[in-house]
Amino acid sequence: MHHYSQGKVHSQAHKGIKEDCYEEEQGRDGFYGPVSHLVKKAPSPRWKNITGSLKPRMYNLNQLPQSSSSWQKLLYNAFVEIYYLRQKKSQNLKTIKGFRNANGDLIYFCHKGKGEIFTEYGLLSFYKGCYIVIPKCLVHSFIFQEDSEFFVIESLSGYFKEPERGMLGKHAVYDIQGLQKPNLSLQQQRQKELSLNIREMDVKKAGEITTFSYDSDIYDVVGWKGNLFPFILDIKNIMPVMSHRAHLPPSVHTTFLAPEFVVCSFVPRPLESDSDSLKIPFYHQNIDYDEVLFYHAGDFFSRDNLESGMMSLHPCGFPHGPHPKAFQSVKEKTKTDEYAVMVDSRHPFKTDENLSSMELKDYWKSWQG
Ligand SMILES: [Fe+2]
């Protein structure tokens, strides 16, 4: 379909929007496909009532029971599952097992805590704010040096890939050289220091756990080569793509791609400096995707009453965007100061029943001003 317009429109998206009007982007394929901009007299999320279940949702994951030390399923469909994992500091290293996930690839985003991960490929060190990427079926064992919490993304649809950088060049967004790779010799040294001898592994397949037992340490690799291995990406090593002149779509913040969903990272960046540019996210319908946002750290100024550890779900079917107060608060700011992880899924998310008790029931009213 060729480009077409009616009425009064601005020539550059997200810039020079008619005074007292609001721009709303309607995009297919996560803003890569056909896209249009509507200029409206009032933002679409000003709804007074919603009857039915299709609503923007907000959950406070800090309200998960503090005693729980397990995987809490949050959202799921046939292609991706999202969990919250809370673990206490490791006390008895003799009880540590290996874990092999035969369901799919895992990304553990560390929200709190620190520690080490033993893998078949070598040692990784994790800490707050890093993505730990463990490909399907690769054995790993955590040693938690502090109580730790993770936002976990499980891909059932295929392995995670880097985003295409296109004309940005190969080293934009994050440089592969900067990834933390597993260190085999350091792991062998730590095995001796800790007298670690792990002889059991749990294998997760189709939701069931099977335990395999051995009479010697399962971490016995003496060498390896190849391009399949676990690694860590520090969210602080992400170099956000931006334009000082016009707001760019969230797709520029893509960190990992899976066949049916994407993972994006929002990190601090300067705000646009042109006087006629939009400085807060534009109202939009991401028509083909359900959007999940996990708020990790910082000042989430585009939304009211947000705290670290909350998670929003904006299913496709309605537009969303900044809260009314953001238009005022942005005037005092020159940069964003927030870290958040987004999962955009092509297929609708189902909600685990346990989420209901953590839901902020009036979130859908929060655009009413
Ligand atoms: Fe969105």
C-alpha cells in the first residue's frame, strides 16, 4: 500500500505535532511493517470505562511471598514463558545440582543479588542488572552469594539471536567483545577452592523434572570450541540508539530476538533536544504484539506510581502511551534514568492465576489524569 494522508499532518513523525494535539502511531510487525500516524485532539487512552477483560494490567512483583524460593510463572503462551525466580543465598554447596532446561533457551535477568554460575563451558559471574543467556539443554548451577531475584524469559520457539544492526554497523547497541564469556580455567580453580563436586542434575522437559545421578562431578569438561555457549550481557553495556532530533520507535532498543518474540532494553539516554520534538514515548498501538515491561531500576517518569519490581502487560487491542503527568514532569528533565526490560510477543499472553493477587486493579484508570 502506498503512502497516503488526509487532513493536517506533520511531515516528520514525532516532531512538530500540531499544538494541543496528540500523535498516535498504529504499526504492524512491531513498527517494522506498515505504519501510520493519527493526529488526535485527545489521547486514546482517556477511556472512562472498560467492560471486559482486555485491559492494560500492572502487577507488583514485590508482593510475591518473601518465603517463596522457586520459579513463579507469570505469563505464558506456546512460544514464550515468563517467570519470577527468587532464591536465598546458597548455604550448603553440597546440595547444589545441575539444571538442564530441555524446554528451551533461558534468559535470567538479574533484578537483585549476585553470585556465580557453573556451566559445562566455564564460570560466569552474575550481578544486578545483567542478562544471563543459557541456551537450551546446557547444564548450569547457580551459587547465590546474596539473596537473588530474576525476571526469567524462556523461549519455547527457538534460540535467541542478536538484533540486526543494519546500517548502524556491527558494533552498535552492544559489542559482542563486551559480553562476559564462560571461563573454564577459573571454574576449575573455583571447583577446587570450594571442593565442589556436583553429581546430580535436574532436567526440565515438558513441565516435568527428571533427575539424573552420576558417581562423579558432572562439570568435567577440559576443553571446548564452538559458537554455542552461555554468556552474560550487562544492561549497562547497552549503548542506546537515539536521535537528538526525533523520538525513535522502541524497536531500536531490541536486545535479543527469538522467532515469535523480542526482548528490548530501556536504559538511560538523553532526551531529544529539538524544541519541536516529542520527548516522551508517543501514543501507539503495537498492533501485532502483546507488550510486557519489567521495571528494574531508576526513575520511571512516564508513568505514575511506578516502583522497581513492577511489571505491566499491555495486550494488543488498544493504544497506550505516557500518563498525563509525564507531559509536565518531562519539562524538568534532560535525560531518562530508567532501566527496564520489555518482552513483545506476537502471540497473546495468558496470565497465571497467582498474578491476580499482585495486580493493581485500577491501573487501567491511570490515563484519566
Ligand atoms: Fe508499547
